[in-house]
Amino acid sequence: MSRCGEQSFYFEKAPVIAANTSMVGPKEAQGPLAEWFDILLEDDLLNQKSWEAAETEMQRVICKKAMQEALGGEDAQAFLGGDLNAQIIATGFAARALKLPFIGLYGACSTFIEGLILGSALISSGYLDNAIAVASSHFCTAERQFRFPLELGTQRTPSAHWTATAAGCALLTRTGDGIRVRSGTLGRIVDKAIKDANHMGAAMAPAVCACLMAHLEDMDAEPEHYDLIVTGDLGWIGRNILIELLSREGMSIDEERLIDCGASLYYKEQDTHAGGSGCGCIAAVGCGYIMKRMQLGDFKRVLLIGSGAMLSPTSTLQAESIPGIAYAVELEA
Amino acid sequence: MSRCGEQSFYFEKAPVIAANTSMVGPKEAQGPLAEWFDILLEDDLLNQKSWEAAETEMQRVICKKAMQEALGGEDAQAFLGGDLNAQIIATGFAARALKLPFIGLYGACSTFIEGLILGSALISSGYLDNAIAVASSHFCTAERQFRFPLELGTQRTPSAHWTATAAGCALLTRTGDGIRVRSGTLGRIVDKAIKDANHMGAAMAPAVCACLMAHLEDMDAEPEHYDLIVTGDLGWIGRNILIELLSREGMSIDEERLIDCGASLYYKEQDTHAGGSGCGCIAAVGCGYIMKRMQLGDFKRVLLIGSGAMLSPTSTLQAESIPGIAYAVELEA
């Protein structure tokens, strides 16, 4: 049986991450993790006519690179992906460019981990030999969709996140050597009535807490089982909230082992306030910094938890609260 | 091996549709298929404050009804769904209300079939014992998002579709009796450079043609293998385009056996122009009319093909063409 507990899948035949590729924008390329990404952009338009088209191009390039590395340039059997744009158009157009069988996903900033879980399940059970999981975000597409036109130069609140211009792609295969996806945990929506769209860390931290607790219970594991627990984009504020929520659940966690991608992507001097966010944040940091350090032997077992804030411009205008969702995957080197 | 050909999955342990529930709005309740839906609305607001909240409520109610019928009111193990709203908020809020492990999908109007395929794969391979696949659309949420504020009373072009106020839910289980999901085919994006967002049938028909051809090739089947081939929301115009595209591929298809949900949902006098569309169109007609007639013994083997137009308000403004996607599932009674 590959079902574990209430929310988790255990992959007996654990899929292999045969290629992990990433690309980041100019601001992220000046951050502390720059050396770990495959492609650093000097221009966030990538010679395209719009930022949306640039985001599509980011996905296309890193997927092509991953297929080159892992499959000698052959097509992958499926493309699982999503992004923050309404109707996930950046991904839809990337799927058009890549001409691969397409599974469109939306889990806000958790989308990459959602794709890793589904791709792993389809491979582990024999439906696919390989699959791509991809996600992207772009500061300029997100800012004008969720907040204000960039041209206004609107002042940002201290708890606001900076949507990362970033994309990450993992090409999963049934056979081969490399990092394996050992298990995955589906999330449930958790909504603690946060209504401030500039306070994403607070909206998502309770869902991360719930997903982590569910994962540990389903897998009968302790936090120490993992060399690293990596969250997606809680930022500085959300990370502190998570630590407090976990302690209220009676769980103390070694803070050295708890890394948040959004809180790690920029130097404080880069003035991103709460830290990075966006679908591309955990996708790029996961496929770049985390997986590459695993490949160097620095970490053996890592739990990657992606979290998403399920809001839209419409739900914000309607004064709805912000439901949070989180998914987890266990990687082993 | 459960992989078939290039794009298809064959479910040896075919999941059962243990409950199929549907709900439609007031206009659809006056159409020719009204008697086949479970719940007919007199008011498309469902006592909510917004149409978006009403769409969420539609999903919640039919999912609860399905869990009541198939699981005695117990929770399903996963909720796979999506809708047309930006960031699939109607579904996100339904997942919050239902508190189920959530897999958010976006395949535009093909989302319901995408969910059936993924849910069936996860059940057939033992990751889940049961799962809900759901999708919805609402005329008023879609119209103001993709086209014009309703209050303007803008005149519609003759090739325009009418987004159905409709939702459908299939509760899949590993064991039991009923309609089975025998196979599924993933689609690839097909884009024939249609740029008119009021000509969805033309944008989607090539993807439906490609998906149908891929399915038949992967399963080594002829169209006559199916008592019925059901498309989602090509409408009158798209249906004719599909028939022509198929004939160019050398495939003649018995038009009596080819039903389009969008072209069947309204009487011509209801003035919907090209016919119905929206994620809820094939979801409600599939779970209502199609599955109920299968349960009556009228059809034994049905191919359901959902199609989506992967556009967004932004991509339309940017003069992008409209990529089409289609997914197919084979149902057997």
C-alpha cells in the first residue's frame, strides 16, 4: 500500500530527480543564493514583448535544459505546472511551446510541490516513465495583477513580500540515480481569517504548520528525521509565526534546520521587506540551492513544504479572508 | 503496465463513479436537459453576497451530496477541482468549506476531465480509496471577468458562448458497482492562432480533434467502439469545425453519436448563440444527463472529452492567440 495515514503517499519505487534546473531574475541574481541557480538573468524581459511572455520563456528554457540533461533532448511524457497569473497563462503558453502532454495545476505558491507529488505518484505507479514539474513567478506580472501597476511606485507595507522572478524545474524519472522523492503529503486549506493581502506569511503559516504535523504523523516521523525542513515563502514574519505555532503544538524545532526559501533569497539590504514569495521561489531555491547541496552530500534527507495563499484580486476586493494551503515532499539523496 | 501509447492511461483496476451529482442555474433549468440535473436553482446567488461565493456554494453542496450518497456522509480522501475564476478562488473556498485534502487544477473548461483522470490514476494505483472530481462555472463570474460587466448589457457576437451556471461532481471509489473510468488521455496544447475570445469553439476544436485521435491511436480503437462521444463545450460552431477536422484526418464519425454538452444545454430560443461553455458545462451534463442515461442502460461505453481555451483577460489584451487543450476519459457502464 502506498497510502500513508490521512494525507500522505509513500513512494516505494521512489522517482528520481534526473535533472533540476532553475533561473532567476536580476534582483535574485544579486542575492545570497545566486551561485546556486543555473541561469541568472540580466534583463527580466528575456527579449519578450511582455513580462507574461518573459515568464513563459523562463519556464520553456529551464524545461528544455532539463530535458537536454536528463533525456538527451527527448520530450518528457508529461508537463505538470502552474504559476500565479490568472488562468495560469504563463504555464499554458509554455505548454504550447513545449508541446508536451499537459497537466495544469494551481496551488498558488505551493504549485511546484503539488506538481512534484502528482508527478511522483504517476511515475511511481507506472503511468509515466518521466515527467516535468515546473513553476514560475515574475515580480512584474504578479505585482500588477495582485497589487498596483509598477509605474505608480506605490510604497510597500513592512509585512509585504517581494514576488521572486524565478522558475524551477525538476525532471522526474522512474529509474536512474539521484535525489529521490520518497513521500508526499497533500494539504488541506487552513484559514485563520487573515484578510491582509500584504501579510502572506501570516496567511500561510497555519497551513504549513498543519501540513508538517500531518506529514510527521502520517510518516510516524520526528522533525529530527530531516536534515533540513524547507518552507517555501513564509518570509521572516511567517517563519517566526510557524515556529510559534509549532511550539504551541508542543513541537520544538531546531531553528538551524528550518530554512525558508523566501527569507533566504535576498539580502536584507535588498529591501524586500518580509522576503521573497511566488510559485518560483521554492521552485528555484528547491531546484537550485537545496537539491544542489544535496547532490554535494551536504544534506541527506530534506522535507520541502510549499505553501500557497489562495486569494485573488477579486476575493481581496470582496473582503474575503485568505485560505492557506501547503504540500510537502520528502527528498532523499 | 498502465501506460498506453503516448498520452493515455489504462486503468486495469478501473475506479467506480460511486456518486454523480450536479446543479445548474435558472437558465439551464429551463433547457432541454433540466430533468437530468439533481438541483435546479431558482436564484443564481444561492443566498450569498457575491456570484463568486455562489459558485463556491454550488461546489460545496454537490460535493456534500455526493459524499452523503457514496460514503454515508464521511469525508472523501481528496478533492480535485478547479474553475474559471482567476486563481480558482471558487474552488479554493469550496476546499476550505469542505476541509478535504485539496488538489487544485486548472485546465479551463476541461478541468473536470483533468480531475477525473488524475483522481482515477491515484485511486487505481492505490494512493487513494476515493476522491472527488469537481468543476464549476457561473455565467456572472465569468462574464465580468472575461468579457464585460453585466450591467453594461453589451451585445454579444453570434459566435460567442454562454458560460453555463453549472457544477458537477463525481465521487470515485476503488470498489463498488457503477460506471467505471476505464482509461484517460492527457492532452497537448494545440493553437491554431485563433485570437477571437468570442470564438471559443474554433479555438478548442483542433485540440479536441488531436485528443480524440491520440486516444483512439493509444487505445487502438475505432470511433464505433463508443456508443457516444461527448465533447464539452464546442458549441454548434465548434462541433461543426470538429466534424470537418476529423474528416480531413480521414475519419468519418456518426453524427448521431457525437454530442456536445454546450450545444445541448439550451434551446435555440434561449438565445445563447454558439451554445454553453464553462468548466461546469461538461461537469454538470456529464454527471447529469450522460451518467444518468448510462445508469439507465441507454449507453454502455462513452468517451467524454473536455476542452479548454487557455486564455486570460491579460492574454486577450496582449493580442495573444488562444491555446486549446483537451482531455478524454472512457466511461463504461
